[in-house]
Amino acid sequence: MSQEGAVLFFSLRLDRVRPVAAPLQEEGFEVVFAASPQEAIAALRERPFDLLIVDSAMAKPSAKEFLAKTRELLPRILRAVFEDAATGVDLRPLVNDASPCAVFAGSVEPSRVRTLIGRQRELFQNASLGADAVDARKDLAQFRDRIAQLEQENRRLTRQLAAMGRRPSAAGQAGVEALAGGLGARLDAGKRRAAEERAEFDKQQKAEIDPNAADMVDEVARVIRILLERPEIHLPVLPQVGAEAQKLTASETSSFEQIAEVVALDPGMSARILEVANSPLYAGVERIRSLRNAVSRIGIRETRNIVQAVACEDLFKSNDKRLSDLMGQLWMHSLAVAYSNEILAKALLIAESDDFFMMGLLHDAGKLLIIHLIEEGYKTKIWTRTLIAADLLQELFNRHHNAFGLRLMEKWDYPEPFRSVVSLHNDDEHVRQHDEAVVVTYYSNLLTRKLGFSLRLHDEAALGSHQIAQALNMSDQARDQILQDVEATVGKLRASYL
């Protein structure tokens, strides 16, 4: 890579933008051109770039879409826009939605590019190396400046004395050399310190297991954290039909026919919804034979719950036998928490509870993500099945699933209430301080453990905690009735969803 920096210029009009990039090349920047989204993505995956410049005049994909996607996949790369005055594109939506670091109008100034890249490199190094390395870098700069000053002063004195026909005394020369030598030694020490910090940082970025790690659980979590941010790793995603149906069922103006039409776009989902609607959980006197009848019989809210559950079902699948069994347990636990959330919301008359079911389904998204990336590690031979023993996997869940779940919610762009539920639903110490959705999901989590739908052991003391009943404004009688209703419902889950 050029010392000045590497720039990727993406435009569908290369004949117009090549002259614009010429000044960059003349000043030592490496410029790579991409004439299609495929070329741009391939270039970004193949090697690192300091700056991505996207032509604002593009239509498919638009500059806004491409920059927004790049920000999601490669958050560290600088993103800028080139605006040709002849295009007349309204840049306000692009700037608001894609957050470019700069907008170049008519030309791309090398000095401005150099400043942007230099600032980004400094920020990255400071954030990456930590406080000690930042101090070392400051020391290095100060040492270099001081040595340069000493050398300059020494040359000045030498010239003055030579002009006077004398040479500096041996003692004076030795003093300057000793001072410079001492600073040189400190400079060398600073270099070694920065190099050690950089080596440690580079080690932390490698998706390789250190067999000598003191804590193997944290070591595996470190590698999972790296895989989670890599653009080539495919993370689990919710089906589009499920998302569209969820929007419709959340609307007060949606009709039964509209919901049925959207769900019918996915034949597999349609059949699955009818199957669940006719299961012990929802079955009526007559068998439901159409999506419209399913919606009209069980209601829009219950239909939404089924759609959400069926849409999420495929997320809890694995090709690995041991992980597949674990996914099955996790799926049933998540379903149980979702239905428990729904029962609690109705029993406690919680008005703003439309999302409680989905929050229950996704509350353990961090465990889902860990299993998904563990399987990725098997495929790429980062670790063996022997290393990922059952006790290590359980400890991974215990320590890290909340943080990983929060990151997945961010990548899925779920709103704050979902993020809070996913990251805080195990917060025993501060549960009363959290929002109602967190407290309800926390309680549902405990209930399902009591009923045997969990990967963790039941704690009767926690379930009977007075502070939880207070937080939910729940009487002993209400608590007993809720427990009975949840027990009756989860008893039907296996027959309904398996």
C-alpha cells in the first residue's frame, strides 16, 4: 500500500471520474477504480483501503445505499462522496443516512484526502493500542523533536565557532553527544514499547486460538468477536416475509386479507402457520384450511405471534449434530419465554406490550449467535469439536451471550427496547431498575426454568423474589394464576412447534 494511502473510487462513469482522481495519483496515492457494485465489493474484501469515494450520481445501487451498507460491514473505512456539479443530486438524504466523512464537489483535493486519512489513522492507532501505546507514541514524537533540536543546535554552534576560527571544546561536544545519546536510548526504548503493543494488538485481531491462553473461554470469545465483525461471515437473518407480515400485523388498519396475501408469498411459511394454527395451542372445533380463516379465528395479535415464531424457527438450526440438539433446546426455551411474556402482559394489563412476544423469542439471541459462529469456526478449522466441550460452551453462554446478543441486535437494527431486553434480562442485581419489558422477560426466563424449558437450572429463590413481584405490581394470587397459565401453555408447545 502507498505510504500516502489507498483510495477506492466507485463510479458507473469511470471516463468522467478518472481525471478527477489523477491529482491523487500524482501525489503518491494509490487509486483503484470499480465500475460495478461487484467490483467494489470484491476490491474491499481483497485488501484494506484508507478511503472509499462513491459517485453521488449512481442510481442502482444509489450512493446512499452503497455507503450505508459499507458503513455496516466495514465501519472503520472512511467513506466520502464525489459530487459532479452537472448531476444536481440532492445530497441531504445521502449525508443524513450514510454519514460520509466528506463531500468532494467537482474535484478531489489531495491535501484534504491526506488530512482525512491521517486523522483516521491516528484515531485508529490510539483506539487500538490503548493508553500505554498512545503515551509511547507521544514519547517517540517528543524524543524525535528534542533530538532534532539538539542536532540543529549542535550544527549552529559548530558553524559559529568555525566562523570564529575555533572548534567546540571536547567537553562541550561530549556533553551534547551524551544528552543526545541518552535521548536516543529512550527513543529506542519507546520504539520497542510501541512495537510490543502493536504486536499484541495484531495478535488480538487474528482469528486463531492461542493454545496457551490462560482462560480458554475468554480466548474463544475473543475469536468470536473478530468473526462477528468480518464482512465475509454470514450472520443469521430474519426472513423478509416474516418482517413484512410483522409490519402488517402491527398496523391497526391491516385486514385479514392483506396479512394472508403477504404470508402466502412464502408457501413454506403458509403451511407452517396453518399447521401451528391447527395445533393443540390454538385448535378450535373445526380445522382451519385457509390463512384468512386462521387470521380471523385466532386474531391479528396471535397471528403475528405465529408469524414471528415461524419466521424465527429457521434461525435455530444447525448442521452439526451436537449443536443442532442444543439449538432445539434453545428454540423451545425461547418459545416458552415468548408465550410467557404474552401471558404476563395480558394478566398484568400492560398496554405497550405488542413487542413482548418477539422480545421473548430473541432474548437469547447471543446464544444463537455463539452457536452460529462456533459452527463457522468448525468449517474454517479455527477450533476443533474437542476444544468446544459442553462445559466450555455453557460458560461461553454464561459470560458472553448478553454482549453478543446486543451486538446482533445492533446489526439487525432493532430498536432500543429490544437491545435492553437482550443485554439485561439476566441482570439479577439491578432488575428492578430496568424497563417493564426487561423485568417481564427476566421473570418469564425464571418461569420457564422452573418448567424445565431452559439450558440453566431453576432457582426457586429468584422466582419467588419479593422485589420482582413489586417491580411487576403482582400479587401472590396473580403470580400463582400466571404460573398455571404459563405451565398449561408451554405444555402444548412441543406438540405445536416440533
